[in-house]
Amino acid sequence: MRQLPAAAILATLLAAPVAAAAQEAGDKGKGLDLALRVCANCHAVAEGETVSPVDAAPSFEDIADNPGMTGMALSAFLRTPHRTMPNLILTPDEISDVVAHILSLKDGG
């Protein structure tokens, strides 16, 4: 059996987190477009919008500014059904895009 040189193994290990991060990085413009189509009936989704159409639905800025809010937490939330939200089925790319949009609103943009 042929062994890989240590440098090749190290390069692979160092590149893995970068590749994973690149897969998870979404397009915030696409996320805003999607949010305007499927989330804006209940949530304030755009930058500067602070009052949601539904009182119980937090604005995306409020969600972004929640202490400890991360992309991972948002991704998990969007993959989990909730009684107070419609059962949206989003693709992994759509989730990444919406997460990128929401996080772009952190602390007012």
C-alpha cells in the first residue's frame, strides 16, 4: 500500500475547514430575495425594518442581534419545524442564503 507524504496529509487537513466554510457561506442577496417571497408576510426581513407584520414574529435584525446568534444556530432552526411557523422546506443552499442575509443584518448591517 502506498503512503501519502506528510505534507499532502497536512494540506488536506488544513483545506477541509476552508472547504466546509465555503459550502456553508450563502449569498445574502439571494437570501433577501427568498425572505421577501416566503418570510415577509410575518417577519420584517430587510435592513432597517424593525416592525414585523405579525407582532409575535421577530424582525430579522432582532434575530441577528440576539446574543450568541450564529450561522449554525440559524441553520439548525431553519431545518426544524416550529408550531408558530409554517412548515417551510428549504434546500441547503436556500438555508445558507437566508442565514447569510440574516447575519448581514447583525448590529444594523
